[in-house]
Amino acid sequence: IQKMSDEQWYAMIDCHLTGPFRILRAASLYWRDWAKQEQAEGKRVIRRVVNTSSTSGVAGNAGQVNYSAGKMGIVGVTKTLAKEWGRLNIHVNAVAYGFIETRLTAAKDKSQKESVDGNVVEMGIPEQMRQFAMQMVPLGRAGTPEEAAGAVYLFCIPESNYVTGQVLVCGGGRP
């Protein structure tokens, strides 16, 4: 925390908490009216929101106070909207991802760079950290993007019609 600038703090909060908040707030303007009309007509239409959190947002992670705060904030948004929107048949859940193979968790290659708001950012993490992270996962490996999508799918199937306000950790057994 002592090395984190305000700019770094707000960049993560804006990306991982403010952005989803604004999207959900905009959607609510339509969903509430639709749900009320459907209820008046005797229809039951279920809408679903699956937010994206992280194991850092559920358990914290050293060196990521901004990211962890944003992702824990999404857990709060999820649980609150599940209570507010439940009677409208809008189910709100979240998936908290652990170590998933993405361009951000790939082995760091100095040639892999992205430009974000005029700042050049190297993608990936050092191989030694990747290996340590995988050792901490009880399944012994990172999850695949397909496995990550499967966690969202679980919240979207009819068998989950009575599930709302929950956070599913998709972390290979690591909380």
C-alpha cells in the first residue's frame, strides 16, 4: 500500500467496480420496467447477472490492495443487488476466479506489451511466480478459459433457478 499512487488505486477501482456498477445501473432502468410488466401479465422471465470477482477479492492478496478492494466490492454489489432484484426475478451471482491461463498470467515476455491510457504495460508474470502459484492450487495447474466459462455457465442453467446472491470460487480448490 505504501508504494501505491492514487492513480493506481483509482485505475483498479474504476475498472473492476465503477465500470460494472454503471453497466448494472443502466440495465436496471430497463429490467425493472420489463419485470414489472411481465409480472402484471402473469409471466415469469428470469434474468441473470454473473459478475466477475477474484480470489483476491474473497481472501485478499499481498501487493494488490486496489485490485482486492475492487473485486471485494463486486461481491458486495452482487449480494446487494440479489436482495434488491430478487422479487423482479433477476438473479445476481458472481464467480471469483483464481489462477486462470490468460495473457495476464502467461509467462512474462518482455516483447508482450500493451498500451493503456498512454502507459506501456508488460503482460504476464515471471515464470518463477507462475510455478509457485500453480503449486498453491490443489489441482496443481492453472484453469483454462473454458473451465472459467463453465463456472459462469453453472449460474445460467435452469438447475440454478433458485440460486442468487452467491459467489462461486473457481480456483482449482484454492480459496
